[in-house]
Amino acid sequence: MRVDLFDFELPPERIALRPARPRDSARMLLVDGDEVSDRAILDLPNVLRRGDVLVFNDTKVIPAQLEGRRGDASVGVTLHKREGARSWWAFVRNARRVRIGDRIDFDQGVAASAAERGEDGSILVRFHGDEPVELLIERAGRMPLPPYIASKRATDADDVDDYQTMFAREKGAVAAPTAALHFTPRLLEALDAAGIGRETLTLHVGAGTFLPVKADETAEHKMHSEWGRIDACTAERLNRARSAGGRLIAVGTTSLRLLETAGRTGRIGPFEGDTDIFITPGYEFQVVDGLLTNFHLPRSTLFMLASALMGIETMKRAYAGAIGAGYRFYSYGDASLLIPARAESANG
């Protein structure tokens, strides 16, 4: 499909630079089949049905943005995928000043070498020393805000907590699964009381999620791979919930992509490894019945995924309404709950 089919006009003032406070005060646009309505995230227990299951991503964002020097040149390094014990693939600002074998010195005595250059222009950086790489990154790095926020303001102390979900447990992401930022203990208690289940999986979100689609056709775009895991017990509970008539609602596009990767046969199996699944209109969903997600960039792979679930025209109409109604967009913005018409009769 042509990438420009997924374009739309977004006024810059609709981009949220800070999250809602408290987190569960965010608005929620409900797109239920062809019907669109204004709700709030606190309405979620009343909108979902008893027996439905929300599937969260428990990845934890690491301070993956590092500033360093290669000789007299300043370079910025954004880690995006781990490769072994001491190496990470990274997108490098001022990469033309870095040759393979060069040493890059970061703050706090942390250093790495450029070990390899990838086909996409990224660089494999190998950290020096014997200390665990996790400690080195914690010492020298900062929270990697999305570029559409970082271009407007500097990262600060609030972002350390704001850009982390309450489910964050497994370190390794360089971007937050932001749909889950809206959840609080108060909301979880209400969901429990309503009989809504919840499960977690792990997908370490990479910085590739923010890369623009430069191709003219979706078939020409290559997705970056990300590491994920669903254990056997979780997979079996999810399958039982679906068999009993419950709907699986992915909280975030990251959860959805891993569920569909592990459920290619129509049944979710245990999974551990890389996925580069690219979901565009025409894709046949196997196990996911709905998606809670934030509002996405024009022409992005994430908006393509939402359009695959709901239809391009439905999503464009919903987004136009959200823009007109003052919804807040992107990582720190409001939520949308997308329930395709097929989910009303799924498994029933």
C-alpha cells in the first residue's frame, strides 16, 4: 500500500509534552466498530466485559540516551537493541565522524568502541571494562524521550518516573509501552472488581519504533526487530480466556505485535526471541480482539497497525474527531480503545 494513504494533518499544539496528572485522568476515545465516542480512561471497567483480559508489557525503560566524544567530535548515542553481554546496536548522531574501531568516551568514565556498522546505518557499540553494562548505562545515560518531545524540551527529573509504567520490571526497553502509562492502582482495583483479567508479557521496545517510514510503499519498509518473551503458563491462561469467550485486549502496540507473533496459528504458544512483524491493512488478526493505544504519528508503522485493526477510513475519521475535540497526542497523550466489529462475536 502507498505510505501516503496513512498521512493526516496534526496541529503541533496537539502533541503532549507532559503526561496527564494524575495518570488516570487521561481521556479515552472509544472506537467500537464504526461508532466513535468520547470517554475517559477511568471508564475502562465499564466499557470492557467480564472475562476480557488486558495484556500489558512489563518492559522497563533504561537510560539509553548517551552523549559522548570521539576525539574532538561530539556524538550522541541512542541504544536500541542489545547484542550479547557488552554490545548494543545504536543510532549515532554525527555518525560520519565515527569509524569502526574508534573509542567513544561518555560521562562518568564510561567508554565504548565502534565495533560494526549495520546496513541501516546503526553502529554496534561495545562497552569497555568489567562492570555490568547495565551499571555503565545507568551511570552515563539519561531517559530517552521520543524525538517529538525531546525536540521541544529537555529531559528532566520528572521524566524518570513519568516515562515508566507501573508494570515496568524487565530492564531493556529504550522506549516506553506508553498505553500503560495511564494505569494506576485505583484503576486496577476497579478493573479487578469488574472481572477484567490482566496478564503481562515482555517486549523490549527499540528506538526503531520512532524511525520515519521513508519508503513510498509499505512493502519496501523494513521493520527493526525487537526481543520479546511470553512464557508457557501465560500463553495457556490467555488461550483459556479466549476459549471461555473473553476478548484479549492488547495494552499497546508492543503487546499486540508480540501476541500476534506468538499466535500465528490462532493459538498462543510460548515464545522467546526476536520479532519484526509488520502489521498493515490486509493482515488477518489471529488472537488479538482489541487494542488500547495512544495516538500515533502520521505515516507511522503504529498508525498503520491501528488502521489494519479498524480500517483506514475509520481511523482517519476517529483521529480527525480527536484533533477537533482537543485530545492530546503521542507518548504522553490520551488513549484510544479500538474494538473492531469482529470482536463482538469473537470466540462466541
